[in-house]
Amino acid sequence: MKKIGFIGAGNMASAIIGGILSSGFLDAGSIGVFDVLKDKTEAFAKENGIRFFYDEKELIESCNTVVLAVKPNVFPALLSKVGSLLEKNDPLVISIAAGKSTGEIASLLPYSPRIIRIMPNINAKVCAAISACCGNERVSAEDKEFALGFCNSFGKGVEIEEKLFSIYSAIGGCSPAFAYMFIDSLARGAVKNGMTKAAALEVAAQAVLGSAKMILESQEHPWKLVDAVC
């Protein structure tokens, strides 16, 4: 049975946990969390019916999948602290840290771990993220299948080569900001001509949402769809 523990309970980890629970990918009893902000994290755990761990040791000993959901600059200190324990238990390690390759993470540990690197985007908060994932040489087919299911629980997961992660960062990680700006610009134009801001945002956002769905589901080339609109 999968037992997954999150080290770190910030915005992205909280969004992912919410997606896992709402999708039914795992039940609450299979999920635990630890964070140095213990009072806030314990309240979050109680609210969602998941387990709260008082330290990293307790979490690693209890879980066969460990999600590293801390900021990249915390990795050296964290992995130095828990490296021997990870080696002893050998869980699947999932990292959601931006800019940290599987090789870099492995170099901070005293053994060769099973590592899967995942990069979700901010839309995980509404269970609509696109997430890239890749694993190192120790990762099994079963591990990859689990990781993709994990990603699909809060959006859509795609497996790509690690060398392509910088490209993915632009089109999958950063692009939501450009989409938000585009939607806001459309809405501002409508407001300038008499529509309320709330109505304009709803119209523009729904139009963009539908357009993305059209590309994903129609099998038509984007420029053919442009011609159809024209």
C-alpha cells in the first residue's frame, strides 16, 4: 500500500495534496505531512484528515514515497540531515523543486536513490496543472506509472527527458503568467468600452479555457482553427 509523505507544506504542496484527495488518487489515511511551521501544518493536516508528522525521521520511517516540497536552497541542509535514513528505508523520492536535477539531488545523498523529478505549475491550485516528470536510472516502470498518476490527480502529467526541462519551464511553467496577462488585457479592453470587470474577466477566461480545450480535443491544427474563426 502506498504511503506518501510530504516534507514541506507550502502553497504547492497544499495544492497537490488537495488534488490527490479530491481526485481520489489516494485516501487521506495514505498521506502525511511535515513542515517546520508545525502549528500551521498540524491545522492543515487536521482539516484534511491526513497525518501530521512531528519530524522528518518519523515521516521517512512511515512512508514508502517521500515528496521533497521545500525550497531548492533548503535541499543541502535537509538531505544532509536525513540522507542516512533515506538510504536505510530507500523510499521513492519525488522532488517538486524548480531547477534541481535528479543528479544534483542524488549528489547530496550518501547512496543512489530512486528519484523522480516533477515540475508542476501554479494551476495545480485548481487541479489543472501541467506537470513534467522524469526519473533516474533506479526508477522502475511501476514508479513512473505512480508518478504520472500522482501528476494526473492535480492536472495532467507528461514524461519528458530531463534535458528538456528548461524548455518545459518556458512553455509549461511560465506560460500561465502570459495567459493571465492576455486574459486581463482582453477584459480591460471590454471594461474600457462599457462592460463590468467581473463580466469581462468571466467571458475572456472562459473563451481562453474553451480555446485550449478545442486544441486538445479537436485534433485540428491551431491555424486551421484560426481560419475557422475567421
